[in-house]
Amino acid sequence: MARRQQDIEIFGETVAAGSQRTFNIPIGQLYTHTDIHIPVQVVNGKTSGPVLMICAAIHGDELNGIEVVRRVLKAPWLKNLRGTLIAVPMVNVLGIIHRSRYLPDRRDLNRCFPGSEKGSLGGRIANLFVEEILNKCQYAIDLHTGAINRSNMPQIRVHLENEEAAELAKAFGVPLVIDAPIRDGSLRGAGDDLGIPIITYEAGEALRFDEAAIRVGVKGVRNVMTQLNMLPPRRTKRPQPPSFIAKSSSWVRAPADGLFRCKLQLGDRVSRGEVLGIIDGPLGGSEIPVVSPFAGIVIGNTNLPLVNEGEALLHLGRFEDIDDVETVVDEFRQEFDGV
Ligand SMILES: [Zn+2]
């Protein structure tokens, strides 16, 4: 029998069991004297359970996650919540104002964790975020997208050595999982130090809403919450697709400057030596093939045909069981085709 949830004390206020509240965590003022805060929604369930945080836009131009958080907060299934959901749709508020990945001092907030009270602007925001928000959670999902002009196939990045995080990664329910060791200064790193498993969802492109990426994200959050017993088990019609772990991944780079013509899509399988696209000048006549250095699956790509030599064109993941990955990725793509 599930235990009744307690009222929780958070940010100096009480959130009663079965209710939700909005908090504005102050991070200072702009030089225009405008107060700046991080908006946070705390949803406290009627029954007891874990505390999960979902956060988005640590990179201020990565918007899909903001919409994922908004849809989760209005989802009808959230009424059955057990435990507490802390939703932070816009972490890097200053970056979002400028439609930029970075902070106004050009630092990357996701390289500033855990930060310090007396550090740089990013270090101070990171420190505040850890102290005020991350510290109150047991698990977290960090939502990201590709960079400007680059798309990512929906995928989870996780440090698989962290077994609890690896379980969450599998539960999210996307076919592609990339083992990504902890990066210095990242939110995942701060979580690791505090014993809070964090997974990163990457999907779509910066500065855009990608409907498929958003739907997969909402479904993934729901799957993780079900796995954590924060939602009742679902009687799903369709079994969840298995997840495959990339052995490694690397970008194929432009062998020349020019206009890149690529026929491949995210999720396509390529073989070693296959021509992935052609780079040519505006007047034609050079037709330089871009050749795949190994067999893999396209997990990220550039959407911009203007390329300089050395620029990243296609991100390929290496997989042990590539036949199975291809089949599952094809089914997954069909499910979200045309949304
Ligand atoms: Zn990002």
C-alpha cells in the first residue's frame, strides 16, 4: 500500500501533498535593474516517492527541452504522481534572453559546475543551482539539443559506469544510448559528486522546436518516472524498443571547402567506404566525395550545406550489433515519421 506523501518544505515554503507551486529562484539583476530569476515548478504528489528534477536550456539556445518540460507539466498522467517533480524549463535564463548557448560573458554554463559563490558569473549561477535546486533531488534528466545548424537523432548520453544512471538511460526508451564519460564542469559531473544519477537527452537542433524530438522527450520522461515508480505501471500496447549502446562515436569532417550535398538522414546506416555525400564548388567541377571511415549509424548531422574543410558533417556511432540497431531505429523513425 502506497504511503501518503508529506507536505514538503522547499525554497523556504511549504508545498502541500497533492499540490504544486511556482518558485522564482533569484539570480541577481541585469544592469538594467531588471530582476532575473530561474522559474521552477514543484509538483508534490499525493503519495510518497522519489524526487526527480527535469531541467532544460542549460545551453540557452536549446529549446526542445523547454517544450518537453511544459508538456510534462500539463500532462494528464501527472495527476498520478508519487513523490515530487521539480521542473526547471529554463536554467540558463541569461543565455535564453540573448538566444545564445552561452552566458553573457561567453562562458558555457555546462562547464561551470559545481561552481562557487565567489567565482565567475557562470560559477555563481552553477553554485546557486546546485545549492538551491540540484541538492533537493535524487535523480535528474537534463534536456539538450544539437548546436546551431546541427541536429541530433534522439539519444541518451550517460556515464554507464554509474549503474543507477545506466538504468534510467535504458528506461528512457530511445534506441540509441551513448556512453559519455563525465565532462569537467558539467551538471552531470556535479550530480556524480553528489551521488545523484543524471542522464542527458539530446534531440533536434538549437533554436527550433522539433516535434518528434519533443514527443520522444515527453515519452522518455514518463518512462523514467514509471521506472522510478513515480507513476503507476502502464498497460502499454507496444513494447518499448530496446536500447543499444554505441561503442564510440566520431564526426566525419569535410575533406574540402564547398557546398555539401548529403542524402543521408538521422538514423541511417552507413558502411565503411560508403560515399556519404559530395562537396563541390558553386561552379561545379570538383565533386569531392565524403567517404565513411567506418560502418555506423548517423546520430547527428549538419543542416548547413556551406562547409569549410575540417568542419563536422555527420556524427556516426559505432555499434556491435548494427543489424539489430538498424531495424529498431527504422521502426522508431516510422513511429515518429511525419509528426
Ligand atoms: Zn546542450
